[in-house]
Amino acid sequence: MRKYLLMAPGPTSLPPQVLLAMAKPVIHHRTDEFKAILKEVNEGLQHIFQTSNPVITFSASGTGAMEAAVVNTLSRGDRALVVRGGKFGERWGELCEAYGVEVMPLDVEWGRAVDPAAVASALKKNPDIKAVFTTLCETSTCVHNDIEAIGKAVASYPAILVVDAISGLCADDLKTDAWSVDVVVAGSQKGLMLPPGLSFASISAKAREAVKKSNLPKFYLSYDKALKSLAKTDTPFTSAVSLIYGLRESLALIRQEGLENVVKRHARLARATREAALALGLELLSKAPSNVATAIIMPAGMDADAVRKKLTRDFSITVAGGQDKLKGRIIRVAHLGYCEEADVITAISALEMVLRQLGHACEPGAGVAAAEKAFAHYHD
Amino acid sequence: MRKYLLMAPGPTSLPPQVLLAMAKPVIHHRTDEFKAILKEVNEGLQHIFQTSNPVITFSASGTGAMEAAVVNTLSRGDRALVVRGGKFGERWGELCEAYGVEVMPLDVEWGRAVDPAAVASALKKNPDIKAVFTTLCETSTCVHNDIEAIGKAVASYPAILVVDAISGLCADDLKTDAWSVDVVVAGSQKGLMLPPGLSFASISAKAREAVKKSNLPKFYLSYDKALKSLAKTDTPFTSAVSLIYGLRESLALIRQEGLENVVKRHARLARATREAALALGLELLSKAPSNVATAIIMPAGMDADAVRKKLTRDFSITVAGGQDKLKGRIIRVAHLGYCEEADVITAISALEMVLRQLGHACEPGAGVAAAEKAFAHYHD
């Protein structure tokens, strides 16, 4: 019997209240009783998306909702500006290409945030760009992009701004309406503290105009079908009833803590993790760190995947590794969703022990001490 | 406090074992532990699909897997023969049209099964047809199509046979390989006794050849991505971990009872429901009844939706109504998934009481008596 600690940037561990909510008997999805649940959930989603735009729910993982953003707002041959600073930025590009949308890449060094001025300049040079695709947290590098500034850059152009907030929502602040974000895509298995299987999209009036012009083929992922049903507090296809039960519970938990406090908690855990890593003589990958997860570069010559394996085998802790060109070089410690100080301390302490066993010279407790100091800053 | 009886053809009620399996802590989807679960589940799916073909799992409702069957096997301008004898046959047509596939409709009177000879004759006249789309159980009319005979008709042509078994799987027998079915699409919230949110597709070698030629756009629903991952006991996108836990449990329950016995149980419940309806002086819609659900025509002048409302209000029982042109005319009593004799008796007894209250002349207990006699036939 081991206590399992899941500290990857999705799926994340779930509050027991959410797990048990999903164990309730399934009811039919076209009943008044279920409609009342949908109503509560739809309003709760608008609250955490910080928007008065409609927020639709897909029974699909995050990539499904990313695909929906492409096929519902664009047409074959349209040009899209795609910020590529990691694996998920690249996925926007792949999705556009799969549907014959012309990708104008805005490539950013992995580990750095996109410069909002570069977005503005690309739009100035190419005012025919129909959409700008970027990420709130680029999960592969743990970089946080400045969506507020990007929103300002895009707002005066005809292009819509589409933000992948799949991992970022609830961890990094995202003021959808105040920052003029047209489509926000999110997933269930991250800050929302649910299992994988649901994804979401908020859709602005500007994006709804784009939907009217889009001619790419779609059916299951159709915004039009979803928005028409949403207006009647319904869904075009059968709702994933059990996951919706869980969503109602997790939204209630977030409201109870307060969305602002939830984001602050993530910021606190992220800062402590960064300071711990630095105190252990390690380097951070991200020059613009997200609150979702911390990408830590392993000491030269040490295989990051060996570190992860020992964390799992000896301490029953799952952290993520590097993807693509970062494979074997970094670990990504998430502090996401149902996560608090104790989890970060546990993970850092285990990391210290593993690093020392693998030959990295660091003082036992040095990382934990740095994390405690970081927490103290907030608990004055 | 009321005991809730869900007798609609999806979602269906769930065994407590499945509900509780889904309440287990979420683990990371790229771990050896989860891989072992996927392996068990993939093999279990092949067992209930009665196939040695790979069976892939989508985090999506059944319509997502229907869309996948179209976009992965066809190209723009291809011709497809679409059997339309109800709402779900029509959906095949809508999906094809959304992607520029030319639909050759084979229209069948609602309530009747398609004549396999008509399929053969259409293929003979149009040997360039690339795919035949039909349903095992056409849920909107509760009609069972003779897939064995249709399989024989299609096998000698280049066309692939695609069967929507979303509601039918586990209730109506489906020998995928023996009957030469190339793609079988199924959903989680039916005979599989799971919540909505997963869907499945088995893909034959003939269908995999079609996949190579298909040029319709796809990404999230790509067979190619899913098959490549499946070969490594993995998934291209994040698995719906909790639903997979539930799936493992439900597959184990089905194996325990024996797939053949599961189908026999559905046949037994269906026959009893039909005989009860006839004993109450009611007519059945389906001339080729499925084991999934029984479509009962309400007495002339009686609103079927009023019957359903009273069943819900007075007896906490959900049955389905008619769709499109059948709205208000029929009720559909499902005997699907986690369902047994007691549930059918309860539903019939409640139906008797409601019908009498609404003015239909029938003897109290007449339906129940007929059902008991039907059951006795099996319990000799």
C-alpha cells in the first residue's frame, strides 16, 4: 500500500468529493433533473472562464476541442498565425494543416514566451490573417504567455484570438472578456480536478461571426449545433452524465475557495517549486514560468527519465518528463488542481533524495527549506 | 426517496460495481499500470465485438465514432449506400453529406428491417459504391437488421460494411468476423453498462485498406493515429481514465455472465415486454424487433408523452419517446444493459396503471401475466 501522488500536468489527482459524485446513479440526459444540472454547470463554467460568452462542453479530450476551434472558425485556404514554442503550439499548426488552413508560423525558442509585439507586427504585415492560435500555458515547456498583451495586439484586427488554456485554466489567470480572447479551449483533467473526457470552448461574438463564414466540414464538433442546444440548456449529443456530475462538484469547490484564491494558490505552489529547484542547484527551463507546472533541467549527464522512474518506484510519485527535443533532459513537476503545500513539500523532498542517490551534490532539506521560505512569504 | 428506474435505450443504469470502479483515484495514462488496464480492456472489447480485428476507443459519444467511420474510410465524391429506416440511419447520411460523400439512400419504412436483397441489388447496379452504412438496432424504431445476411451481400463487393451497433452491442448478437462486418461502431452507455463518454470501432483488414485511400480531413478521430497507438497498447490522446476503469469492470461482468447469456437475457426481456404490450391490447411498431428496446404504439388519441410523464412523476421510471415523425405516438421501453426480469415487471406494471388512468381499457395485471408466461418459457 503506497499513497500515490500524481504531479503531472494532467491528468491530475481528484478530490474525493468529485470521485464520489461520479459514482451516483446515471439519470437520463433529456430530463428536467439533468437540465437543472446542466444549467448550474454552464453558469459555473462562465464564472471560471471569466466570460459572459457561451461556454460549450464536448465529450472529448482537449485535442477534440482544439480541432473544433479550427474547423468551426476557418475555411480552406484561410491564413492563421500559429505561435509555436512547444508541442501544443505545434499541435495548432498540425490541426490547421490537416484541414487545409495555411499556417503562418511564429516560432519561439522552447522555454520562452512569445513577444506580443511580434504578434502585432505579423498582423500588421498580414491583415488577412483570420485567426491567431496560442497557448496560455505551453505545457511542454511550462511557459506562460502574456495573453492580456496578445489580446490587445489582436483586438483591433479582423483576426480572432484562440487560446489553448487546456492546462492553464484555474492555474494561470485568464480574463477572457477583459482581455478580448475570442475562443478559450480548456480540458477537464487539469485545474478543473476532473478525469479526462470533457473539454470546453468559450465563444465570443466576434468568433460567432467567424463561425458563420467557416466552410470546413464538421458534425460532432460543430459549434453551431452545440450553441443551438446550449441556448435550450441541452446538448446536441448524449452528455457524459457521470463526468458532468463531477464537474458540478468541482465547480462548487472552486467557487467555495474563490477563483482568485485558486489562482493565488497555484502561484504560491509554483513559486515554492521554482525556489526549491534553484536551491538544489538546478536550472529552470521556462523564462516565463506558468503556475501549472515547473520544468526543471536535470544536471548535465543525468537522465531525467531515470529520475522519474526512481520517483515512481521509490516514492510512488508521478511527474512528467520532457517531450520531443526535451525528452530525457527535464522533469515537469505539476502543482495543478487538487494540490497544496504538503504535496509540493513531499515531491521536493523525494526529488532531493533521488538526485542525491543519482550522484547530484545537494544538501538534504535544502529544497524543502527554500519552499518553506517561499510559503512563509504568503503566510505572514 | 424514490428508486429510479432508467429504461431508456441509453444512457442505461449502471451496476454499483461499475459506479464504484470509476471512483478510484485517477492514475497517469502513460504508466505501466495504466497500460496493463488498457491491454485487458482492448482484449475484452475484441471478445464482445466477436472479432480478432483491432478495436479502438474514442473519448467521444457514439456520434463521434460514427463520424470517424466516415472520415477515415472515404474520400470526397465517393459514393456510399446508406440504409435509412430511422433517425440513426439518417445520421449516417447527414455525416456523409457533411464531408462531401455522395449518399445513395436505401430508404426503408420506419418499423421495418432493410431487405438484404435490396442491398445486394444496389451493389450490383452500382459496383463503385465504397461503403454500406447500416445499423444493428435502429434505436429510433427498435428494428433489428439482419447483419449476417447484409454481410453476405456486401462481402463479394469492394465496398466495406459499416454497422452502427451503438445501442445493439451485447443485446443483439453480432458476429463481426463471421458475418464479414468491416467496421462496427459502439457506444459505452448502452449494453456496456457505462456512462456516456466512450465510443468504439472495430476495423477489419478490408477497412484498413480503405483507410489508406481516404483523403477526408481528420485529426482527433483519426483511425491511423489510434491504430498506431493501439499497437503499442497506448492512445494518441489522453484516455478518459475513470471511464476506462468502469469499462474494465463492465467487461469483467459480461465475461462472468458469458456474452452468449447476456444476449439471451436481452432476448428474454424483449420477448416478455412484447408479449406484455400485446396482452394490454397495444401494437408494436417494429416488424423485426430488436432485443435493445420495444417500441409500443400508444392507443389512438393518447399522447405517448403524457404516458411517459406519468411514468416519471408517479413511478420514477424513465422510458424513451418517439423521435421526429414518431413523437407523441410511441414509447420505447428499453431492456438494455444492467436490466433483469424484475425491472421489466416493474415497468409493465407501472405502464398498466398509467394506461388505465389515462382511459385505456386493459385488465390490471394482464401485461405482467403475459411477461411471467414468457419468462416461464425460459425457466423450464
